Amino acid sequence: MDAESNRKERKTMIIETIEGEAIKLHTGDEILCAGTGHLSKLIQWYNRLMGAKGEAAEISHVAKFICGEVFEATTLNKWCLKSGYQSNPFDEWLQNYTGSVWVRQLSGADIDEEKYFKAAYGLLGTPYEHGIPGLLELLLTSVATKIPFLKKWARKHLETKELHCSEANVKLSQLGGYYDRTARANKLPPCTFWTGGQYEKGFTAGFLGLPKRIK
């Protein structure tokens, strides 16, 4: 079976939650992660600093389920030797991810799966946003909205060509046609993807289900 046929066969996937519930994943479902590495710990510290509480504060990374694959912006994945925006088969990615993983399933949004996949595919290879520019971009996601002159400055200077993980997810939701296109994709850190967070407030069609833990 060639890669294109394999992708079409894997558009949906049935997995089990840690409670034993069988769920069927579809293109557009959000993957929320609580990592255990140094960078993840730094992001979790930032989450708590900015007022996130409970499980939301533990979310250090997000990704998308698209046609049986995980699309994500991240640092080097040693197990597959890929860095930046990348895609990997869902089952292999889940097996190799170190940390806890939840899924929030997308419902009620009429999306074109082929268009969605092509949009994600077009981002492959985009460098991951890190270092000082990435730190400033993340730090000012919350601070800038409260200080007018910082908000104006951040809009002009702090949206780089590189991608951080949640920025990529927002862009794809916008391209999918069910998310507010005026939303600043780089202004929503991973913790806002938890239930009741800012991310879900930008939906113009459909909604996200409650987080279900799969690892």
C-alpha cells in the first residue's frame, strides 16, 4: 500500500482511554500533552506564573490528529530524528512520547479533510520557535494584553516566521474554517487548550469535547 492509500485508510483511528473507553479519533482532534523534560517543566512553571491552575497548568505541548498522523511543532524528537514542524504516525508517536496525553475531540465542524491535510503538510519543515524570541513571544502572550503599549509593540514585533506548538494548531483551525480568523495565533499558549480556556472561545463553528486521557 502506498503512502497516499495508507493515509486515506488511517483517516480515523479507534483507541482506548486509560479508563478503557474506546474512542474514534478524527482529523482536527486536539492532542494535549504534559511533558516531563526540561523545556516542559519550564512551560509548566510559566503556566502557573500566569495563573493557570489544576491540570491546565500541566499542559506543556499541543498537537493535531490529522488523517492518522500527529502534526506538531517541537524541538528534536530523538526517536525519529525530526525537529521543527513535523508529522509522524499516531501510534508510533504515542508510544514514544514521554509524559501524559489527552485528546479533545472536535465535533460539529464541517471540514474538508484533504484541504486540512494539505494545509498541515505545507507547514512541514518550519523551524520550531525557541530561544529568546520564542521566550518573549510566549511571555507576552498574557502580559501584553494587560499593558497597552506592550500590546501594540508585541503585535508589530513578536510574531516570527517560526512556529510554536499552539500557534500551529490555531493556524490550522483557522484554515479549517471553524475558528476566528482575527485571533492572534501566537497568543494562545498550550495551557489555554484545556477545558474553559481561551482557545475554545474562538470557535465559530463546532466545539471541543472534554479532555480524555490516553496515556
